[in-house]
Amino acid sequence: MGESKVKSFVQEFKDFAMRGNVIDLAVGVIIGGAFNKIVTSIVNDVIMPPIGALIGGMDFKDLVIRLDGSTEPISLADATANGVPVLAYGSFINTVIDFILVAFCVFILVKVINTVHRKKNVEEVKEEPTTKTCPYCITEIALEATRCPNCTSQLEEAQASR
């Protein structure tokens, strides 16, 4: 590539990277990652321990099916450390619950934002008009005006009360 093409490419990339949508997306991804950590902690530390207690005091993440033919119980950490092939359905269920909680929180957030936008739109619609149009020169004038400041026409009483 020629030097001018490289400069053009670099400038185009700068323009792209500094657009508002890209920066908004980056902020969203960062906040989403932090939010995901919170939800994962809630699932792993608050929701799953009581469920594990109900199924016999087992850590839910350790629910695995051994794929090596052995029936001896093994934890996920031990299976990983020893290279034992397992189907870690407990971790999968944790991830599904994580997803459901994140999706529910996003749903609630969007619902609240939509409600705020609807209330704002309703408030905008309810505003009374503060101007009227002069019938002679089509200029916007104050509602209480009896004479147009643009064309100096005398407005009739019926027009003034509109």
C-alpha cells in the first residue's frame, strides 16, 4: 500500500472508532461484563447452594456424568485435574440460570426505559400551545397577540382567542 492509502485507512479507522455508536457499544460491553460477574456470583453463591443442599449437600457445579465408564463419584475439579472425561451438566445448568437472570434483568431495564419514554411523550403531548399563526403572513406569534409583529396586521378577536 502507498503511504497516502495507509494514512487514508488510518484516518477512516479513527473516524469509525470515534463515532458515538462504537463508543456506546464499548461502554455497554464493559458494563455488561461487570454485570455478568454480579449475576454469576448471585447464581453460584446465593441461588445454587440452597439447591445443592436440597439434592444432598452436593456442590451443584460438581454434578457430572463420567464418560470413562467408572461409576465412582468425582468432583469437576478432580476430573479436570486428572484428565477424566466428564459431562459437566451442573456447570451447564449454572450457565443457563445465569443467562435467564441476565435476560430477565435486561428485560426489566428495557421495560423501565420504555415506560420513562412513554411518560415523557405523554407529557410532551399534553403541553398547551403557546403560539398561533398569523393568517396574513403565516408567521408564528404569541397566543395573546392582537397585532402581528411581522406584518403589523390587526388580528380579529376570534383569531386572537385561538
